[in-house]
Amino acid sequence: MNTVERFAELLNDDSVEAWRERVFLVGRDLGYEHTLLAIFPSRDSQALAHAFLHTNFPDELLGKYDGENMGEIDPILSHCMARSTALVWSPDIFAVPRQRELYQAFCSHGIRSGLTLPYHGPKGEFGLLSFASGASPDERFTRAAQHHIPDLSCFRDFIFETFCNFMTRPSLVKGNIEITSRELECLKWCATGKSSWDIAQLMNCTESTVNFHFANIRRKFGASSRRLAIVKAIRMGFITL
């Protein structure tokens, strides 16, 4: 099976779980132990908690990243927001003290090198796809990563194309607000007092996917919290109690 045929297998996956494992498997087969796929609801949000996130990065590292707002200083994220070209990591890009602290956090969890591909979608979507390794970030790794860029750029395109299959559903429009059926389902469960974890179990998805839906819901309703979004949704007739 050639490379493109293998990537195209993503189109046949009928569950997010199978799709995610296929993404991780391609990374492992290329020598990257860790994969991170993050799609942010807007370019203004840099918190992983608000992203559609699939990753096998260590939970402790992700917690430190979000808990200390490292997205504000992350040179990888800054590169992806400003450019469309792939970035091969090196210690040199972590130039200021807090960036060096971030790199040391990576190293302490066995991540020393990596490759990141930005994504800028046709409707303003913003995301990134990172493959990371414990390999030394030396010239040998850099050559290998640069060799992988053409294939992984193709893979990224398949990932984001198939991502839409799982996230896009028929929509409901009232007034000037349009929400998807999955967003509506999240609203209904939240209105009954369910947590993100509860809703993820009920909707057979990840908790980060639920948080991603709620970030979009708050943006669409211009609400600062889920509770306020629910109030507005009730007033507009999206949901009833």
C-alpha cells in the first residue's frame, strides 16, 4: 500500500476512536512516540482546554502547559498562527527564559525533538499537528524530519478533511445564531446538570471534544459561561426545560 492509500484509510473510519488510533499509529511508524492534534475554536484562544484535542502527550505536561498559560509564549504555537510552513523543533527556538522552561518541561517527559504542521482552514479554522520524539534534536533528526514533511503534509490534509466528518452535523438556526446538532446535544445535557465528562460518555466522544463544542457555543451566543449560554438558548427556543 502506498503512502497516500494508507492516509486515505482515515476516510473509512466510522468512529473518532479508530480515527485517532490510526493517526497515532502513523506517527509511531515514522519514529514519533507522541502525537498532538489540536484544533482551536478561534485564533484568540490558546488554551488546550478549549481545543478539539487528541493526543498521547503526558497528561502532567499538558496540565503544566495550560495551568501556567504557556500557550502565550510557546514558539511552536506562535509559528503556526503566523505561518503555514512546517516547523522542525530545535532548542534554539525556545529563546527566552519561559520558553526554555517549556522546553525543559518537554525534556523532563521524554520529549526532546519534534515536527509541527500548521493548519489554516477555508472557513478560518486554526489548528496544528505535532509529532514528537525523545530523539536528540541533532542534524540527523533534522534531516529525517525534513524528509517526512511532504508525506506528513499530505497526512495533515487527510486528517483535517476527515475531522470535519466527525464535527459537522446538520444545523439548527434561530435568529442569527446557527448551532450544530452536536452543539445542541451538549446544551441539552448541560442544562440537566451534566459535566463535560458525563456528556462525553453520553455522546461517545472525548471530554476535550465536548469542551470544544462549548467553546463554540459560548462564542456563538456571546456568552462568558455555559450557564449564560443555556439561558440564552432557552430564551431563543433552542432548548426547553
